[in-house]
Amino acid sequence: MKKVDRTVRRAQTITPFGVGGVYDFGSESFVAMDTTKWRCREEPDLRLPRLERVLGVEGFRAAPIADNSKFPGATRGGGSTPYYRFPAWLFCPTCRAMYKWGPFKETEGAVPSCSNCGKRHKLVPMRFVAVCGHGHLTDIPWDFWAHLSPNGKPEHRDCKNKRVYFKSWPDRGAGLQSLYVECRNCGAQHDLEQIPKKDSLRRVWKHCPGTQPWQKNDLAAPCDRIPQAVQRGASNAYFPVVESAIDIRAGFEEDESLFDLIRAHPGWTPLLKIKALVDAPDNKFAKTFIDPIVRDEHLESLGVTVEHVWDCLHDSGVADAEVPPVDSCDDELLNDEWSSFLSPPEIMPNAEFMADIAPLDAFGEHLPEKEQPVWKEFRRLIGQVTLARRLRIVRALKGFNRLEPNREMLVSPSLGATTNWLPAVEIYGEGIFVALDPRALETWEKRVPNKVLAAMRHAREKTTLDFLPEATNRFVLLHTLAHLLIRQLCFECGYSSSSISERIYSDEETGMAGLLLYTASSDSEGALGGLVRQGIPENFYGTLKTALFRAAWCSSDPICSEMEKQGSYGLNKSACHACTLVAETSCDHANCLLDRSVLLGTKNTPGVGFFSNFVALMEA
Ligand SMILES: [Zn+2]
Ligand SMILES: [Zn+2]
Ligand SMILES: [Zn+2]
Ligand SMILES: [Zn+2]
Ligand SMILES: [Zn+2]
């Protein structure tokens, strides 16, 4: 028998197929189980101290590699891989017989097939599942649903030998009203018309069963919510919260004896801590770390003196750090990276972070006379371009929500079990970092009328999307610019639309105003040099000009550019699929908070955009 291919790429094990996510493989559908089901013994081996501090963990783990043809639970009761067939309710597309599947029915590497019609047709999963706002996920009990009377007719609750079929009435159109579940034993029928309505499952459950599909009932959490029926692939079935950080460690001198020791004793925690300390750029936790390290009796048995440790720590600046620990947050992650991109450290051969500043001025000098005014305006607006030749990015799954995003009710990847790690993936890549000129930006921010983004700000305040930043002029400017550049790079260089990602550095208080575009792939050392080449001045200058030139007109104009709000939750202004939006996987902000007019001005106020003058000079 030919094995089925259920390949999950490493990067997908965080999103879209992270813990709790439901994912389709061909005609099959699976859910990713919590991390307590991961078979791993050793210490978490994926490290990034800055991200660990922010997330309050001691390390990360990548999803275990396993024979992808085997999952889920091909071996009974869990199997060798962290995936589980869900929904468990399947039906035969030919004879329409329904099956409640389970791990004990799985055959390794095989798709469930129909034993009813004799044709061994592959069974397909039901479209609807039940979720609640506390993050629980359950199969809709279709056998029970069939026996619920729709219109006050007698109920068939006493049917002893339920045999259900998923059928349709051809004369009732194509909607849900034409679909019904029927019991061949007692004749009960119930259609699906009401299924998507709020609280339609109130008659099935008085309250939520409080479980994930792979959990037995004895692990159920008390939950007072009414589960809601959603399509299994719908966006509100799963909201993963992913936190990522760029490794900005600059590398260390190869001949350092302390580091030889670290390499020789990789498992010895104090040494790991020393390494983490030296690697940490801000050393805020130095004080609390150092004492236990120097008191550790193992130091002596390894032939290292306390003085030597102090010397090493001192040389790397750690021992001087007097900064007390502070509350960590996302801003801290972004701030550190912002500083590293602005003044990249000297490139060391073993560094995880390798970047250098693009020589913009050297290039501008050689441009022809008639191009100089445009170039001068470019330099007035663009403060710096940094070529990130090597980037290591760690993306960790912090948790997930269902029904709506809600950081306060995040379900952890271990479902609340105590762990000191989170699932993550490390990816290598390269990128282009662009910082706007702070003076030009400040001048522009004073000049742009408040009403430009008024509708978007209002919509932002009303949403429950708590992962989105405030709709400031600065953020919308940077975010829209990132999108226009991504689209242009894909168009020019043939990058697939999902292969370039964005990271926005925007904060008025700390002065951050930049963006990073990066390509990254897991499972390999991904950097191919292509994107960095697009960042060198002669290419980047052209790319920016073309991107802005193309953005001036959208195929949905004049409608698109005159919109006060559009897109999901009304969180975009002049920005749509035809001109500004990018692939879901490329955007960190759900394709929201975008507006071309912040860059290019509006019809009535053409000069209001950050790049208005640049574009005018370009066209002159
Ligand atoms: Zn069949
Ligand atoms: Zn029945
Ligand atoms: Zn619940
Ligand atoms: Zn548009
Ligand atoms: Zn975006």
C-alpha cells in the first residue's frame, strides 16, 4: 500500500499547525496535540536568552521529527507523533455513512475508508466543529444532533442502535438547509441550517465539555461556556499567539578558554548560564546570575578559578552591569534589535547576527545630475539601510485562543501543565532593514492632519484584536511601506508572495521608526544572498521608487483610494488586495492598519503623504 504523505514542515509546527491548530492534509484533517504529548527527555535545546526572559521560560524545543506517514495515533492511544485525527466524525462521500473514528481504528499510514458500501472509499471529515472562548475544541456529536427534533416533533432520544448518514435534499438548494443527518435505525432527521447560528449547540450541551480532542473526559476543565459551531478551518477556530525574536548575538573570540570549557561541558548549567550572560546584550540579569555561578563547587573540579570566570565576565562587560532586573516586554525585544540594526556589531565568524550598513551616500554621488534632486529627497526621508546577511530568528508559540483573540485567556501549549519551555522553531535567513530619518519623520508627524486616520483609529479602539498595535501615523506609514516593498520585491525578483516576512519597529517614545523585511526558512541555513542583493543602494533605490510609483494607482481605484475604511474590521483605509495586502504568512499584523494615502497623500490633500514630495520629484 502506498503510504500517505502528511509532511509537516518544521516552521508549520508553530503556525498554522501549532498546538491546538486544525490542519488539512489532502482529504484528511488533524489537530496538533499539547506539548505534554511530545516525547522529549533532554533539556530544552533551542535557546534565545532574550526571548526566554520575555516569555518567562528556560528554553525552547522544536517539534519532534517523526515518520509523517504514521500520524496520528497510528499506534494506539497517541502514537509516535503529536498529531491526532480531528474531527473524529467522518463520512463516506459515496454512501454517506458516518463514522465516529478513534485511535484504535487507525492503520499505520492509511486513510480511514468506508466499510459500509464495500468500495473502501476514503472517508472525509465533517466540516463543522465546536469551540468555546476558553479555547476548548470538541466534535459535534452528530448522532445526537440527528435525534434532536427540529420543529417540536417527537424526539428520538431512546434510539438504541443509532446508524447515522450525512445526506442532502437535492430540492432545497445548495446551502446548509439542504444538508441533514439521518438515523437509519429510527428515521430521525435533523438539518444543518441552524448550525452556524449563535448558541445553536445549546440543545446539545448545557455547558462546554471542557476538553481538547485528544483529552479524555477525566481531564475536562470546568467550563461554563456554550460551545459554538464553526467551520474547522475558519479563522476563528484557532488564534495562535506567536512571539519571535531575532538573535542579535555578535559572536565571541574563538580562543577564549572559558568557551572551550563551555563546549566541552555543554550540559553543565552554570556554564550555560555564563554563556547566556555573555551572549545577552543588555546583561540586565547579570547580578542575579553571577553569585550562584561563582559559588558553584564544580568550578574548581573543572580546574577553573572564580577569578577566571570573573575575568571572562568582566571582559565581556557582564560583571560591570549594575542594571537591576526589569519587567520584560515585546518592546524590549524590538528595542534591542532596533539598536543592533542601527549600529551592527563587527562581523565575527561564529556570530548569529551579521549585518552591515549599506553605503547610500557613496552610491548617490555617482548618480547623474538630473537625478540628484530625487536622490536628495530620498536621503532626506531614508535614514539608513542595513543589509542583514545572516539572521537567526526564533519563533515560539506562546499559546492560543479560539472564537476570538484574548491574551488574558490564552491557552498554553502544555494546556496548563508546568513546564519551563515552549515549542519553537528556529529559522535562518537574511534581510533588509530600513530606518526612516528621524527629523523628516518628526516634521511629517506634526504636519499630517489628525483626520487622515480618524476612521481607522476609531475602528482600532473598538476591536477586540488585542494583538494589534495602536493606529498611529508612524505605524501605519511603516507597515504600509513594508507591504509595498514586499509586493515589489516579489514582483521584481520572483520571490513567492509568502516568502518575505515583515517586522515593524515603531515607537514614538523610544524613537523607533524602521522595518525589516526578511526571508527565512527552517530546516536549512536559508540565506542565499538574494534579498541582501536587493538591499544594496542601486537596487533598493529603484525598488522603492517603483513600489511607490505603482502604489499611486490601484486597479480598484478610485474606490480604493477614497475609502475611509475597508478590510477586516474596517482596519484599513486606502489599501486592498489589489494594491497593498500581502500573503497572510508575510504579515505580522493580520493585514490590518494599512493606508496608501499616509505615504502618498489623498486626492484633496496630495502633499500630506510622507513620500508625496519624493513621488512628485520622481514624476517631474
Ligand atoms: Zn461508503
Ligand atoms: Zn435513531
Ligand atoms: Zn470550554
Ligand atoms: Zn487598493
Ligand atoms: Zn503586514
